[in-house]
Amino acid sequence: MSLQTVNDLLRKHRLVESTLQNQPVQRRKLVIALVQKQHMVELHTLLKRLTAFEIGQILSALSLEDAQLVWEQITTNRQDDVLWEISDSLREHLVGDREPHCGEGQLSAFELVDGRLSKVAITCRHDLQEIKPIWIDLLAPSKAQRNLIGQHYGLDLPDPSELTDLEASARFYVEHDEIHIHSDFLLDREGKARSVPVAFVLGGDILFSVRGEELPVFRLQRLRARTQPGFVSDSRDMLLDLYGAEAEYSADALENIYSELETVSRKVLSQSMSDEEAAGILADIAEEEDLNGRIRRNMLDTQRAVSFLLRRKLLTATQLEDAQQILRDIESLNSHTAFLFDKINFLMDATVGFININQNKVIKIFSVASVALLPPTLIASIYGMNFDHMPELEWMLGYPFALGLMVFSVAVPYLFFRRKGWLR
């Protein structure tokens, strides 16, 4: 439908000039300029409503002359996105040697130089010609960036925003001799922990990673590989070290949970606790429980990913030992998370118990009051019957005597129970 509309506008654009051939030159130029400007405005408005992919399809379906006219109506800020949707020959015809800009995301390639990782920033396809990377990291990449890497290396890189939609069974698979692994990495920042999905693709001797956010694990590994010679030797080493660093980062997070729970324990095991303090403690416990559960889930995910690599039989003897060590570390962390769950449940139960005690104290006040008022209520009921045979009715001190009897009936049970210690 959009292609037909564009063709109609271009046809009208060409028809105006042929129709006015017999008009005076000045009049013909003025009319052509006005009418064709109107057509181009309509075309410009139409193109603003279309996606870059749809515009690319339209340009590919037009002749080179018409494609040039349409290209001139595309706004400058959208031209780079459209250039990624058309063929190299059409791109060369429209813009010559100009390379489309990658976008705002961070694109980095890492190659081994003297046993250390050396970072190369990628801004266009020419940056990929002279390097031999073992790792290409895409941080919050645009579609243009993913297309740039995908076209150069002949693979399809996923969109980070779509990684959370994958079923568990689709997180590890092999396609066209490429190993695809989708894992969750922990991000514990400012007390708000969450899992960030990361897609790994092992293609040939290169590891491709695609993620939407910067992660401490990735920063740590880049630093280690740059400063320690021989820290990594190939792409599989890089992937295993990232998983190993994730286990270390999770262990640090568990240590923080231990510290936080020790502080909470001192508050819970104190002799008194107000309801407001108990509410704050419950919030702290719930936060640590969420972090502990997230760590356990991520460790399970990492365990599955490493086991998948072991089953593919792609690792060297040294890498096999590293993978087995990562699995042992994960088993150790799982036992810690289980212990923390028990501790969290204990503290939760103890805090709820204190809340119940505080509530029982309030209820006890009403219970004591209701029991204490039962005898005077009985006395008041008897004296309210007004029988003629009650001498107190004609006695001047009858009512003071009744009131004193009521007070006495309250004081005696109260003192008795207090002496027994039941009112403390």
C-alpha cells in the first residue's frame, strides 16, 4: 500500500512537467515548482510515518532515479537507519562511499596482543577489516549495530529487549555451527538487585555478547584480561571466565546478605521491639530474601550454561578443569543460599512473633478491663432491680455502700492476679 502511494506521487511528479510543455518557459517553471513541491511535501509526510525497514523495501523496489528522489525526502536523523535496510549497490548509488553510523550503543572488539586483551572501539565497518578479535561486546546495541556485526561475520544477533521472552528450553542451542547461550547476570546496585539477560554467541573463534546494561562482571573481566598476561587464550576461555566472575560476584553478594542479616538479628533478638521497628525489619528481610532467591536462580542458570558447554565437547583439558571448578563453586554457593533461606525464615517468624506479642499486650488490657468490670456490673444489676424487700433502698448510705462494693470487687481480683504475676 505504501509502495503504491509512493509510485503514484512520483508518477504525478513526472506528469506535471510533460503536461506543461506548451506553456511559456517562465510560467512552466513556476507551475512545475509549485506542484512538484506539493508532491514532495506529501511524500515527505508519508515517509515520516513509515519505519526504516518499510522505507528500505520501497527504495529497493524503485528505479534508481525514483529512489534518489525518495531519498532526498528522508530526514537526516533517519538516513543511517534506512541505509542499513538497503543493498550495498543501492547504498553506493544514493550516498557514495558514506558509511552509515552505528548508533548510540557501545560496540567494542577485543583482540589478544602479547597475551593481553586490547580494546578496539567500533564505529563503522572499516574498523572490523584489520582486527582479529576473540570477543565482540555489544552494550545496548541498536539494530544498525547488530546488523553491522551480523553482516560482517555472517550471523544473526538477538535484540537484548527480546531476551526475556525466551522459554527456558530455548536458552541453549546450536544453529549453523554457532552456539547460542542466553544467561542472566546479577546486578546489585544501590540495594536494588535484578537480573540482566545476556546473549552469548560462539561463532568460529569469536565470542559475541549482547546485553542491555553495563554489568560489574564484564568490567572486572576486561580489567583482569588487560592487566594479567595469559589470563585468556581464546573465546571459550573468555566465556568461562565471565561465568566464573559471575560466581565470584554472587559470592560477594551472599557475604553482604550475611552482614545485613547479622544486623537484623541483633534487632530481632533484642528485649523489646515496636511495631514500627518490626515493619522496617520485615522490609529488610524481604529485600535480602529477594536477593538470595535471585542469586540462587542465576546460579542455576549458570550451572546449566556451563553443563551445556561441557556436553558440546568444545573445551580443552585446562578449560574442562576450569568448568568443573565453576560447577563446584556453584554447588558451594547453593548450600549457602539454602542456609540463608532457613535463617531468613527464622528471622521472619521471630519478627512476626514480636508483632503478635505486641498485639497480645493490647488485647490483654481489654481482657483485664472486661474481667474487672464483671463484678461491679453484677452489683449494679442487683441494685437496679428496686425490690421492695431490699433495706438498702431506704438506707441513706445505700448508694455509697453499693459504689464502694463495686470498687472493692474490682480491686480484689486485680491485686490477686498481680500478686500471682499474671498481669506482667
